[in-house]
Amino acid sequence: MSFSTQNEEKLLSSEEIAILKKQSVNLNNCDREPIHIPGSIQPHGILIALETEHFKIVHVSENITDYFGGQANDYLGKSLTLLFRSEDVVRIKSHSNHLPHACCTLQEHLKVLWSTQECSEFFAMISKSANGLVILELQSTSLDKAIRIHPLEEMIHVALKASSEGEDMQSLYDAMVRTVQKFSGYDRVMVYRFDEAYNGSVVAESKPPHMESFLHSHYPSSDIPKQARLLYTKNYFRVIPDIYYTPSPIVPEYEANSGLPLDMSNVVLRSVSPVHIQYLKNMGTTASMSLSLIVEGQLWGMIACHHSSRRIVPFCMWKGYEALSAIFSKEVASRETLINNRNQFFLQNKAKHFQELFQERIRSRGVIEGIKESLPLLFGVCEADGVAAVIESDAQEQATLLLEGCTPNQEAVLEYLAAFAPQLQDGFFVTHQVPALAPHLLLHKEKGSGVMILQSREDPKTTFLCFRKEFVETILWAGNPLKSNISGEGEEQVIAPRHSFELWKQVEKEKSLPWSPLVCTLFKDFHAHLDEALLHHKQQIELIRLQKEHLLGEQLLLQQSKMAAIGEMISMIAHQWRQPLGAIGSSALDMDIKLDMEFFDLENALERDKCVTYFKESLNDISEFVKILTTTIDDFRNFYKLQSELKKERIEEPVIKALKIMNCYMVQDSINVQEHYESSASIKLYTSEIMQVVISILRNAQENFQIKETPNPRIRIRSYEDEQSVILELCDNGGGIPDALLNQIFDPYFTTKGANEGTGLGLHMSKTIIEVHHEGKMSAKNSDDGVCFVIELPKKRT
């Protein structure tokens, strides 16, 4: 469990402190009571504050005189050597110098002797104030004699063993109260856990049979105000041996430099708020002790101990209790993390299974049937009582509603959607308090007090709703948390802690169990899978529509693929025409220049003969170039011409024609084409279609060479045969195709080219031509240095 720190304020400023110190704690400032500067200590120990420069005494508690005599003011400005041996003072000073920083609690305990004839023995603890003063707290070891002292090692060993009991949280809670009661001897020990609003509940308790039980009781956050919670995160251990103590004032009350009371945030002897003292009196408690449970830097809860009589906790055991706090805090965090991770793993696996199945069913069965079959699986993922899907269609006047489990009726589902659709954020909305947000839906609270909504971003007309039933919760409060506990009037109104801790029941209705953050995240993550499935389905429908409207059978699809390549073919024509057109233009220009310059002397018979010879040769050259142009046109015209009848020929004939069309690219890119025709069998072919297949493969290879800048590009063409088939192989040395894509290259509209480059139909139509039109087989495989396309054509057709 994590907590928000927005409401956790820092300690008060000096100006606020000065104002509040002059006021009584009343309704306006009770949550800002400056409990870290009470101006006094509990009298079961002594406080001495020292400035760090000369290590002189600047503050003492008034009860110092009970142990050392004289007047409190007599010790101010004096050295500690007045009270302790010089070697002990050196130890104290050395230890204070090694405290990590101001506001750091004690890390080590020191045992010192008072340098008088009585030689009274004290146990010492050292800390620093926010202003850098060294604070020495002393407790007479004579107080330890009535209490059993448990060694630190024993406390750590037992705590570690207890923290390994069971696997669930309750087993840990029970082990915690047993362990703390074993070492502390307090009558009642409780584990007190906070919720997100810092209301507390008792989740484990150990007590004598005759005492009233507080187990499962709840307490409002006001019982432990935020400034107290802040100190509990700084000091993991707090003890009040006797609530009927007489406070021992700090002398002087204010610091000389700041003019403020001594900051005792880290002082274990710090006096207790009068409000808290009265609270304990009302509970019938004389002594108390608490251990903080800190998770991720936040106050997760406390181990609270109550005793019906005075009970001293020796300083020498404080480090052990701090160790218990640290060990149990760590185990709480570790166990919660483990449980959360298990739940997360379990739900994530469910979500993954649902998402995969959902997409498969949408694709295979369509949107409505696919969603209908998938809805039951949402129960496990969303931990819902019922799920619904609303699917609107332009082809239908009314929306399709699919319901599964315990949900409001169809009409009510539409009311939920209308009420919360304006509150969708990125297509998502969640609440566990529907009646509070939409009172008109109160009628449906039994089945829909909680709702979680997900609307497709790809198709906003498709929406999922998960419902949770009303959860009627009876909260057992230790006393009425709503009852006014004040006395006085106006500005003099004073908080009077609750006098009654008798069981008080509060029944909460009109809400569901809250949706966990993990469930919300998994449901929102479904967005991408929902949109992908709907988009794929939409594309399938669009493809079918296009085929029905624009493509009349496979022959038209074949022609479409040819037409898709028309720009590329025109480029080929232009490339092959460039040289003959240039030569024609050059010859015509040369003839024109010679005529303009009267290059030939037509009056001379010999010159006239030269002129006639020159023009005949030039016209012959132009005629040859025109034949080349005409042949190119015929080649491409034959390619585009629809062939309705099979023609019997050898496989190399359409291959050679395709190579002729591609020749300009082969020469331009220095592609070495190696031809090995070993088959002599004539088989029935659609010549132009086989040409299309070969050109598609050659063009792909040529473009791949350019992209990869393949050195010494090579294409090897080989034909051979076996008893049943003529086999044509076209292999290149262009590096091959990634294995992950090899099985997809024949899929329609699949292309490895960039956007606006290629249609993704070339290889798909090639496979269709070979396997459907020619009853053969076409496959691709990677070789050592490239890819090989293998075409098998039957010698005999069915």
C-alpha cells in the first residue's frame, strides 16, 4: 500500500510556532499543534542540550536537580566535565561528531558514569536538533532493575523468525503482535494499519481474555493528526511510561539565537500532547508504546502497545525496538510486493489470453459474434460481476447490446453510457460510486454501483462496460467518529478526545468495491488490442467490398497487379527508348545541318553521289532505330495482353522475353545474369503471366541490390526437370530475406518497401499465377548469400 504525501505538511515555521504557542489548541488549529516543541520532557530521564563550538550546556530539563542537586540555571554555560569524567565527555563529543546530520536519531548508545562519590550510572542517547544542538538524554540504570532486559541479538533473531511465519499478511500481523508482546510485556499489542486517507484499523491484536477487544475496529484520521504522523516517520519508536506524569520544563524555554523553543523532534523523552494524554485516559490506558511501520518512506501503520499501569522501557532496549520496527516494516513491504506481483502475474496472464482469443475470434467470426464469445473472459480480467458491449452500426437502426453476467438491463446500460460518455478520458472512465455521480442511476445500484467503461478509439461506436454490484460494508468504529468532541465556545473551543470507545457501526451503501489500479491498467491496455482487431476487421470488410465492386474474379486481380506496375514498365520503356531516340535525333540533326550549310556541292556529280549515299545511310540508320522502338513496344504489348489460351513452349522462352524487358536495368546496374537452361520439355503456359512472375522476381532482386549496395550483384537462372515437373530457379546474392518475414512475402499487400513504394501484390499474384493458373508450386528459401525462388510447373495438367 502506498500513500499520497500531499496532505503531509512539514513542521511549522518559526512565525507559526510563535503564534500557536500563545494559543490554546482549538478547532481551528488542532491539526497544527506544535508537538515537536512542547517545552518539557517526561520525567523518567534527563535532557541536556549542548552547543557544538565549545560543547557548553545551553539547555537542561528542570529535573536535573533530582539527580545532580543545585538549581537548573547553575548548569547553563558549564562544561559536561562538571557532571562526568573527562574521558566520558570525550566519548560523548566524539560520538556526536559522527552523527550523520541534523535531525538524525541516535545510532549508538553510550554508558557513562557520574563523577561523584555515589557514582550513579546512566544510559545515554545522543541526537541533534534542527538547529544543530547536540542533545544528550540520560536515564538512570536503576530503572532497568524491575524490567527484564532482552539483548539486541535475541530481539533481532526472534523478529526475523517471526517475520517468516506463513505467507499471507494476516500471519505476519499475528506474528508481529506476539513478538512485540513477548519482549515488551504490555497488556495489549495491536497492529494498526492506515488506509489511503489515513483512517486506521486494527488488523491484529494480542491481549488478556478479560480485556475488551479492538480487533477490526476503525479509527478516524483525526485520532493521529498529520503532524504526529510526520514525527512517526522520523522517530520509529515512541513511549509514554505514565500518562499521569508531571512534565519537567526545559530551562531556558527559548533558544538564545533563534528565540524559539528547543526543537525536540528527535528527543525520545519529549512531552506528549495534552490531547493525546486525555485520549489515552479515556481509553483507560496508563502507559503506551508504539513502533512505526514504514513502507516506501511512508507511514504504513503502527504497532501500538497499551498497559493498564506504569511501565518503563529502558533506554538499553530502545535499539532493539527500533530493530523490530525496521525488520517488520521490511517484511510488510516485501510481502505486499510479493502478493501484488503474484496477483499482477495472474491477471496479466488472463489478460494476455483474453486479448489473443479476442483478436482471433473477431477475425474469424466477425465483430458481433467475436465479441459475444469473448465477453465471458472479461470477468476474470476485470474482476467484474457483469460485462456488456454496445456495438452501433451504420447498417442498423438500433445498437447491438451484448450482456453477460449480472448487469443492469439493456435500457439501463444505454443510460450508463449516456451518463458517463462525456467523462471519458482517452476512451476510459471508472468509478465505484455510480449513485453519487449519477443519482438517476440509483435504481440500478444493486447490479451497477460500480462501472468501468472502455470505448474504442478506432471505432467509437464500439464500447465495453464492466459492472460491479453494490457492496454494503459495515465499518466497526471504536466510538462514533462523527460525534462532536469539543468543549467551550467560540475561539475557546477545545478538543476533547472521545470518551467512548464502545463499538459503533457505520453502514456504507450505494457503492461497489473499488477497482484496483492493476485492473484499470489492464482494461485500458485492452485499448490497443481492441483497436487492432476492429481495424483488421474493417480492412477485411473493405477488401471484400473492393473485390466485389472493382474486381471481377482472379483475372481482374491479375490485371490490377499488372496495372499497378504500369508506371514501372513505362520507366523501363523510356529507359530502353532513350538510346535509339537519341540516335534518331542525332541523325536528323546532322542531316538538317548539312542541308543548311550546303555541305554537298550538288552541281558536282561526285558530290551529288556522296550526298545521296550519306542520306540513304542515315535513313537506313533511322529505320533500324525505329525497328528497335517497335520491337520494345511489341514486347510490352505482349506482356500486357490478356492471354486466354495456354501455349505449349519451353520454360526459357518467357524467361528470355522477360530478361529482354529487364535488360536495360541489368546493364545499368552491372548485374551479372547467369542462364542455365537444362530442361528441354515443352509445357502448357500462359506466356505473359510467366513473364510477369519472372519480371516481378528480377525487379525485386534489382531493387534489393540498389538498397543494400550489393557488390558484384548476380542473378542465377536455372531450369531443369524431373519425372513430373519442370523446375525453374531464380537465385540472387542480395543477402536474403529475414526469417521472420520469409513466410509473409506471398501475403497480399505485404511489402518490405517503404510507404508509397510497391503494392504488395507482386509476389502474391506470382504465387496465384503459378499455383492456381498453372497448377504448380512456388516457394522461397534463403541460400548462402541470397534468396532463391523455386517454381515447379507440371508436365501434364489436369
